Amino acid sequence: MLRVGQIMTRSILTFETVFQVLAAEKILTGKFRCRTVPTPALLSTSICGMSIELLELERTQEAAELLIVNSLKPHGIHSVD
């Protein structure tokens, strides 16, 4: 449980195109708790303005592997506070 003042680390998967974001969302939905979010400003240079946020930080590697198996490699995997 988060406490007042505690910072939550988020896992953000970035992609080169919005098409890839939507394809990733389709693959991950139902298997992982995730959502489509605007790419954080500190990550948004030369990548798509939308990203996937994984709500299960401990399953980030598993989600990335599932995407790669489905021929959809994330541009980056980032931990953001």
C-alpha cells in the first residue's frame, strides 16, 4: 500500500508509432494490468507520444518477452518515478 509522500515507480514501454502502441495494448490486455498513457515528457524525444504503462511493475520483463514473441519489440523499457 502506498503511503502519503511515497513515490511510486512506474514501468513505461515506449514505441516508435501509435500503431505499435495499439498493437501492444491488444496483446497485453487481459494478460497484464496495463493502460495506454501519454509518453512522459522526459522520454518523448524521437518516439511516439503514447506509451504503455504496466501497473504490475514486477511483470515488466514478462510483458516485454510476450511482445517480442509477437514480433513487437518495444523501443524502450523505462522505470519512471
